[in-house]
Amino acid sequence: MAESEHAFESRSVDDTRSMGRRLGAALRGGDAVAVIGELGAGKTQLVKGIAVGAGVRDARVVNSPTFVIVNEYAGRIDLYHVDAYRLSGSVELEAIGIDEMFGAGSAVVIEWADRVQRVLPEDHLRVRLDVVGDQERRISFAATGDRSRELLADVLAGSG
């Protein structure tokens, strides 16, 4: 299935969080978002915005779950925030119940998703953050199925 792609330029942390808010506002239960980027690219800042858009009241509770692997946030929809940085691969993520998270009617956002590609649902929205300057980032979206294309269209509609 062909992917739908689109990219945005972020000039600041606030821009990155704003893009995340638009994405979070469009999320529905069952959605999967795979976030990819090098250390310091702004993945957690994007997820802070996603959480606010998904109805999490206080973005200060959103932090990278590097050592705990998974954080869960309650909002308009529940959000699982997974960090695969310290995992050796997909098997470890399967062992902690990623399949149940995908099936829970919640949205799942995975940082360092390129390390656990095998467990990603076929239909997911891939978000890549690339550093292009001190504060500037290129945020690229790739939709891999019908629902993620709909999700991306909703994000684009909110970018006006």
C-alpha cells in the first residue's frame, strides 16, 4: 500500500509542540504513532503536544519513559507513551504487552519506533524529526494505511 507523506518545518520547541497538539486532537482509540529521530531531535516535545491535544490536562506530567519504558496518560482518550530507546528490540516490547496496548482502545505513541518496527501495526502514522538547526526541525509524516491517512488529513486540516 502506498504511503502518504507530508513535511513541516518547526522553528522552535513551541512549533513542535503545536504540531503535536494538532496530532493529539485528531487521535482516536486504536491509533498508533511511530516517532523517530536522533537524540535531541524533539521527540518528547512532540509527545508533550500530542498529550495536550489528546486531552491530558498538564503537559508537565509528560516525560520520556526511557527508564520505565511506558507511561500512560488519561485524557479525552488514554495515551500510552512508549520509549524503545533502551530496548534491544521488538521481543522486549512484546513481553511488556504492547499488543494489549494497541488493542485497548487507547492511542499508542512510540519514541524510537525504528528499533521495534516489527511490533508496529501495519497501519500507523510515522513521524520523523530531523535536526536542521539549533532550534529548527523538519517534521515528516508518513501514513501507512487508511486510518493513518485519515489521521494525517486531519492534522493537515488543522495546520491552516
